[in-house]
Amino acid sequence: MLKKMSVTFLACAALAIPLMAQGAPSLAGIWIVDGDMSTVKTIDGKLPPFKAEARRQYNAAIAARKAGKTTDPVAQCLPHGLPRLMFAPYPFEILEEPKQISFIHEAQHMPRLVYLGEKLPSMDDLDRNWMGQSAGNWDGDTLVVDSAGFNSETTLDRAGIPHSEDLVIQERFSLKDGGRILENEITITDPQTFTRPWKTKARFKKMDSSYWLKEYVCTDKNPEAG
């Protein structure tokens, strides 16, 4: 397990928000999504701005699930991909080092490494894989994470929002409610799938520090999880 950085604490309006050694807010801890994110909508509550073929694929995925014939890759024990893994109803732990922030997910025990102070390679130089590559930087008290380099085998949510290999995700993580809530504003850009970039938002609750991530084994007994 990666070593956690020591933190200092800043008293602010009777609420203590932990800081990393370099002064940025500490996101360390165990978090779980707050609410049902199985069907992702835009910030204003609408479906994403699909192109025609993407809408056809989405409608087909909805119909297949209703008919009990889903082809969801997660139901086949394949990785969730992003941002869907963030929405899975399982806790994840954030660990911090000076040049790296690690997300360790209970779901499928997937690790996600965010390299700080780095920029992503060009799209032509990125390998395509399930989780892509992520680079992060601090914008004041907000952690900005850019991710790209995905294959097209995953969906953005359980409902079946498709994407192409041109998918680019930007996440803006910020602490709320004295550090008890982690908010993530997500911008999705994929010109092959959507007519324009769009945003969604997720919130995560901080869990008690006594919680330990549990074993997760993907079998036919949990194919619909996440």
C-alpha cells in the first residue's frame, strides 16, 4: 500500500479541513458515491447531447437490459472504465504522495494513478486501454484531473452511454462541508459520440476511518453491480 502523506490541519469557521504538506487540501480517506449514479444525466438533468448513432446504441442498451439480454461489459467482469468506476456503489480510498494521487477502488480492486504536475501525451501517442491515463494539477483548492487514452469497450454509466477512443474527461475535485463531502464536476468531450462537450456532477461521502476496503470477486452473483 502506498504511504500516506502526513497532514496538518487548518481551523476554518469551526471546521477542520486537512492539508497536504505542500498546502493543497488533502483528499485522503475512504469515500463512497452519494446517491444513485447508474443513469448519468447532464448537470441540468438531461440526457447527453448524443449524435445519431450514439443515441441508437444507447437506446439499444436500454432495450437489451429491459429484455434481460444486457451486453454490459461490467456484467462480464470487465473493467468499469471512467468515469463509471467513480459511480460504482462501492467505496474507494484516496492515497496521496508528493507527485501522485492514487484512487484504490473496492470494485474489482482497480487502481487509478493520477500523476501530479504532468501533462497527458498527445492523443496520437496515448495507448488505448480500459482506464486511460490521468494527469493532475491543482487550481487553487481544486484538483483538476485530465484523462484520455481509453478504448471504446466501456460505457460511461450503467445505463449504457457509449463513447469512442477520442473520449477526454476532465474532473474537478473539491472538498465541501468541512471536508466531509468530495464534489466532482466532470466534463465529457468526445466529438465522435456527442455533438458538444457536456458536464455532469457527482458527490462522495467520507466514510469512517475505521472502514477497510473489502475483498471483491466478480462472479455471476454480482454481474449488475456498478
